[in-house]
Amino acid sequence: MAPGVELGFAAAAAGPGGVWRLRSAYFPSKVGGRPAWLGEAGLPGPAALRCGRCQRPCAFLLQLYAPLPGRSDAFHRTLFVFACRGPACYRGSGPRGPFRVFRNQLPRRNDTYPEEPPPEEPPPGPAPAPPERLSGGAALCRVCGCPGPRCCGRCRRAAYCGPEHQALDWRRGHRRSCGQHPAGDDSVDAIPEHNEFLFPEYEILIEPEEPEFPDDSTIDPGDEQVAVETSKDLKEQEELGATGSADEALQSLDEETLEALAKRETEEDKIFQMFKEKVAAEPEQIIRYCRGGEGPIWVSGENRPEEKDIPNCLCGAKRIFEFQIMPQLLNYLQVDSLGESIDWGTLAVYTCANNCGGAHEYLEEFIWKQDYSVGHVLPS
């Protein structure tokens, strides 16, 4: 039996308890902020986390905790997605581009986490600050929370992933506090939130998708016929209303070209309508997860990947669809602008069918960006 679809929804991390779940709970699924790394070995370095187009550092977009039942080597498993903050890098559909995706997994018995389940309630006290280091001692960038091999040349304490984030943190206040700590004090000044680079932080809540038609539901054939006729009438009215300058422009085209255009537009309309109908029951969904089962729902018939477009994993196994990121997530990211904006129709993530990774390192996976076709876009 094919696995069912699970939906992800963004929930505000209100209060210290919410922040604790995102920053200190062992295995969060979340949007924005800084990544909550799973394993501490083999983290992706600064070069692997740069945009494939502009080469600037990517920001952490989201992570999904997605363990695989029956796989002892993937008792804990998380997928991490990073995205460029430059709107110009989002022009056009296709592979990777402004995105990076990584997978990491651990067995139940490992060097980082106890075998017992993590606590469900936060400890007393204020919400935790962003970590400066992993428990094993590896330094994290003060801006993005990714590995920070570069340090401030003056205080030798503040860590960064590269010169861009070092300059950003210097302007945000490190210049005033740098070198103010006494000798022997290894602490650094409080880490700013850096909201100008980080995406807003939300918890991702996962729920199973409800079937479109429950088993005990029945549809009156008469009602169905009325709905079809009503839809047909509305469509005819829309077609009659779509006259004027468009008709004048089309008169110059030959009949064969007109037929091809009409057929293409009709197919595009059908695909986009199917997408809208699929998400209508849960319009706030930001994630659709179904590893190895139902594939992604596309917003367009154009720029859909074929099998040859999805590269095999480095281990040689094929990659299979695991989850897609919906356009509704954009409503939470505060990325609208008067000019170009970060945008997508949908993002489909494909991962190794064999789920390789015995060394517990972070392995890069594949993501495909599809844009809306002209004239089709979901309302905000």
C-alpha cells in the first residue's frame, strides 16, 4: 500500500516554550532562524552552502525531521533546505539554482543523543540564546548558525562562515563589544537576531492529509450534473468576456498557430486547476510529504523534471520524490518587495532511494524549482 500524504503547517513559536522547542529540543521540524543540526560530524562547509548562481551565503529555510521506520541507521533523520536571499537568483525554473538540500541521519545509539526520548516540556527559565558552538566544540557562525571556520581577527572569539557575515555582524554591534572581555574570559557578546538575513522562525506541525471523499460519503448524481453545468456556464461567460484587444492581436495569427495556443492554454488551465483543488481543503499547507509514494502536485505543465533530469545519488542509487515545499510558505517569510521578490510555484525535493550514509555525514540531495506559468498564481 502506497504511503499517505502528510501535510506541514507553520505555527508561531510563542513564548519561551516555543523557542525552546525550536532551539533546544532534540529533533525539531521548523522554518527559519538558524538550523538545529542533527549530527555533529561532516556538516556542510561554507562553500557547500553558497548560492549556485550568485555565490553568496544561503540562509537556512527549513528542516524536516523524517526518520525512516524499519531502518536502524536512520532512527533519527533530518532534511535541511537552504535558500539564497537574492531575488534575482529566482528567475526561471530548474534544478538547484538558489537552493541547497542536505540529509543527515543517525542510529538510535549514537555519540550525540541519549537513547531515551527527549523531554516534552521546556525546563524552567528564559528561552535559550542561539548556540555559539556545538556540544563537540565546533564553532558556529554568529549570523547564520552554520559552521564558522573564520574568526574575528581582533578578539579571536567570534566565529563566522565567511567575510560577508563577519562584516554584517560587525555593523550590527560586534565592533562596539569586540575585545571588551577580560583575559581568560572566552565568552563573546550576545548574538543579535540578524533578522535582515535570517528568515522568520516557525514550528512545522505535521498532520495526515484527509481523504477528499470519506468512505461513507455519497454524491448525488443530480447535484454533480448541476455543478458541471454551472461550471460550464461560468466558463462560457468568461470566454465571452475575454474579448477586445486580445482578439485583435490574435487575428494576425494563422489557424494552426491559434489551435496550438488554445490547446496549450487549456492544458495549462487544467493542471493549475487541479493544483488549486488539491490544496483547497487545507489552503495553509506549506509542506506535502510522501516519500516514495504520491509524487508532487505541479503548478504547471511546463518545466517539470523528467527522470533524466534527476541525477542519481553519489552511491549510484536513483533519487525518489520525498516532499515538496508549497508557495504558501512565502506568506510567512516576509520577502515581498516592490521590485523582484523571492518566489516559486513549488519546490520538489528528491532523495536517495537507498537512503545511503553510513558515515553519518551530511549528504547533498536534489531540489527542483517550478514557477507558475503566465497568468497563473495563487492568491496570498
